Amino acid sequence: MVKRIVRPLGALSVIALFTGLACTKYRNNDPLSNSGIMFVQASPDTLPLTVLVNGKETGAPLGFGDRTGYVNVSSGSASLEIRQNARIIDSITADTLVTDSVSMTDSVVLDTIYRDTVYNLLDASVDVDGNRAYSIFAYDTTRPVKYLLLNDGLTTTPLEEKARVRFLQLVPGDSALTLYANNTPVFKDREFADVAKDPSKGAYLEMDPGNYTISLKSAVTDSLTAPPSSVSFREGGIYTLYAGGLPGDTSTPVILHLVTSYEP
């Protein structure tokens, strides 16, 4: 008999949490040479993922909610690979007789075999324009991994007296969600990965800088889907809020994440 266990290789990255919000920031305000790609791991049911852009690893494996910094790439077509490193543990067992009077058996481990393997979850190419910054979001629970390629608008002149904010609904299997800022509905009736079908859903909204309490509610029942979170937007900043996780799953619950692409 062979019993198999699959475990991730390497240390898990830690998701920084602040009042229920997972935060990532890009604070390098220097102009990007060529183009830049940031990768965000929003697929909730995977082991840590290794991301390669043009054949080069972008850093340590990414756990759910983690991201890379911006990776410089030349304009044109860039190759994107997503891999999952795992260790396969095969236990070879044998059934032994426990007693002569009663027919009972027990399993004894004869040997354990460890095999390191790599699963290729995605092999694709993406087209990028020169002097642009993009975010790639891996999402969903299907294989191969699905992804979104979004222009982060870093070449746009920063807004005076406003911040740019967009919202992505990346909760698999969930109903439409509405995001509230200080109890005001801001992004209404957002379906799962709707930006994949309608790119206008990925557009930025201009918001006043300041502190906000962000809530995520079902557009059907008006019940809370994720704990309220506190967030601060700066004048001229560029931000992405995304909802990720699995409904009813205690290990990867639904939570709001903040990706900061630019802050003056």
C-alpha cells in the first residue's frame, strides 16, 4: 500500500494583516525603464506559486495574498510561467497480523520515499507596451490558473486632491458583491472576475484622500462577506482593492486586500 502526501517546498510567505486588510505597497517613484510587471497571487487554494517572467524567477514562492515588486521587461511579448514546487511523500506499508485468535491487521511503514516535483500551472505570453506598469492577478481554483493583466496607469499624471482606486471581485463561487466606503456603496453589484469579460470594470474611480472603513457585502442579502477593514488613501496615490478567499473556508477566508501601485 502506498500513502501519498503532497507538501509545499520552501518557506511560506507571510501575509501582512492590518485590521483585516492584507497590504502590499510599491513606493519606488522613479520612472520605470521599459515596462514593469507586478504579479499578485489571488488564487486561494494553491500551494505557494513560483512565477517566471521571460524565463527568470521573480523571487521567492508566493502564498495566497502575496505579490512581487515590479519586474522590468522590454516592450512587446513577455512569457509568463507559473509553477508549483511540491514534495511527494510516498509511504510504503505492509499489513501485519496483530493476533492469531482474531483476524486483525495493522499497517507498518516499511519505507518512505521523498520526491521533489514541479507542476506547471500556466505557460502563456502577455503583450506589454513600452513605459507602462502592469499587474497580473492569478485567480480562481481551476487549472490552468486564470489570470488578469491590468494596466496600472503609473505613467498618468498624479491627480491633485484625489486618489485613484479600483476594485476586483476575485472570490470564486460567490454571488455579486458591493464594496462600501464609510457606509457608502462605491463599487456596486460586482460579479466574480467580471473584469475578464468587461475591461471597464477595472477602471479607476477618483476618491477623496483620507481614512476609510471598507466593507464588503452581498449584493443579494446585504450581509457582510468580509470583516470591515481600515484603509488610508493619499492624494495622487494609485490603489487596487481586491476581494479574495473562499466562502466558508477558515484557512483562506474571504478578505479584502490592498495593493498600492504608487504613493507620492
